[in-house]
Amino acid sequence: MPMYKVRPVHGQPGSVTEHLPTCMYRVRNVHREGSGGGFPSTSLPHQDEVDPSLQALESRQEEILKRLYELKAAVDGLSKMIQTPDADFDATNIIQGDEHVPLTASATDLDNLLGKDYGALKDVVINANPSLPPLSLLVLHSLLCERYKILSAVHTHSSVKSVPENLLKCFGEQVKKQSRHEYQLGFTLIWKDVPKPQMKFSIQTMCPIEGEGNIARFLFSLLGQKHNAVTATLIDSWVDTAIFQLKEGSTKEKAAVLRAMNATLGKTSWLVGSELTVADIVAWCALHQTGGANTVPENVQKWLKSCENLAPFNAALRLLK
């Protein structure tokens, strides 16, 4: 016998049709227009309707967020101009480079290679020891000046007591000053007491690139030349060989490299393929830095002359003299 009885909440027995097993019984949708149940048809807006004022508010919010992003990017870019690392800014030590026109590349090319930067000049900053000047960087600087409008500068760090005049003027002297924003790329060389050359491009987010060979690879890539995997591997191999064996290796290692170079240059005009690459630049500079340019095989001697006949090598030749 039941303890007590309750009235069914869904009506009289038999008035509700069961829809087992998916549903016990159905109830009226109180949110639907005109369905009754105590809710008039005008109490709620139509499901597909959007308030125009809400749309306007959303559009305004998107526009504000977009402008804030652009302002943040501009501020981040401008901060580079006042956070150049490791430089003691003394106006007497700043020597601007020569102006090179006309240009054969646009800012869009650099944006594709380095990424777009709002409101500031893209600036490559290199620390190098004046006791062993990185000749390859001078050659690459000249090549970049042929392609882009470069704002060049030389600084002296406080860790160096004195720097020879020819190193202070390794980029030449500025004859016509222009606004910073009129240039496409900044190239700043800081003479500093460092064990090996160091380079930074993005001051805030980038770890330094160390070593003359690695910096040379980066700078040469700005020229926009494309190589397949095999050619790129050969170039990297010659760059490493020039740095670690031709420049820093033993007498036997240097002799082996010269034999390999002589054999290669007997077949082609340049170390890799039929055009100048960063491998030729680094190898040429390594030979001159070690003083071995005068005692090389015949094919290597012809190759040295071919390099020196190119205008970008003039800055390095002036420094050697």
C-alpha cells in the first residue's frame, strides 16, 4: 500500500504520449513565439535578429584593437633606435658610409627576408675586434650597398683604447647626410674587445650570431640569391673549410685546402658554380688574413685576381694596404 499519492505533473493519465526510448514525454517550448505558456510573443527578440548598436560596437572594438596593435609594433620598432647594444655613442666616433644610388631593390624585399618592422630602420649591429678585422664583412657591406640604400656607421666601444684611422673609416666618409627613415637598412660596426665577431639584428628578441662565417652567411642571404640544396651544402662546406682549416688550421690542413681549391678552380671560375658566392668571399678573406695569398697554386692565384677585380673587394684591399 503506497505511503501517499501525488497528482501527475504532466496532466491526466493517458494525456501524454511517450516517445521511448529517446524521450519520456514532450513539453511546450516556452521560448518560441506565439506558444503561450505565460510568455507573450513580443517578450523575446527573434533568434536571427542582431541589434545594430551591438554590431556597431563590435566593429568599433575591432578597429581599436587593430590600431593598438599597429601602435605597439611602431613603439617596438622605435625602441631599436635607442637600444643599440654595446655602443658608447660619441659623435666623434660616428662615421657615416657612402651613399649608393640608384637602388635595385625595394623595402618589400627586405620585409620578405627579415620580416616587416613598423616605424624603425632595420639595423644590423656587429661587434668586431680591431686586432683581427673581419674582411669578409667589409666585402659584403659593399655588396649590400649596391642593392640597398645603407645607413652605415662605425663606433668605438669603451673596451678598446684606440682604433686605427683606417678602421674608423672602413666604410668611407659621409658626404651627404639624410634622414634615417630615408634608408632601407642600417649597418653598424662596433670595434670592441670580443673573442670573435658578434652580430645582432633584432635587438630585443634575437640571440647573437657569432663567428665571421655565420655572420657572412646571414649578410649574403640579404642579397636574395636562391640555391638548391646541393649548391647550398657545397657553399656551407667551403665556408666552414675556409674558417676552420684555411684560417685556423695547421700547416698541413691549409696545404690540403689549397690543393682542393686548386683542383676545384681548375674546373670552374668560382668555388661553387659559375658565380660569386659567400664561399668565395670568406675563402678570399681567410687567405689574406693568414698572409698566404702570395704562395698559392696557379688556379687559386687566378681566382684571387678575379675576386680583386670586383669593386666590392676594394674596401678590404684598402684595409690590407
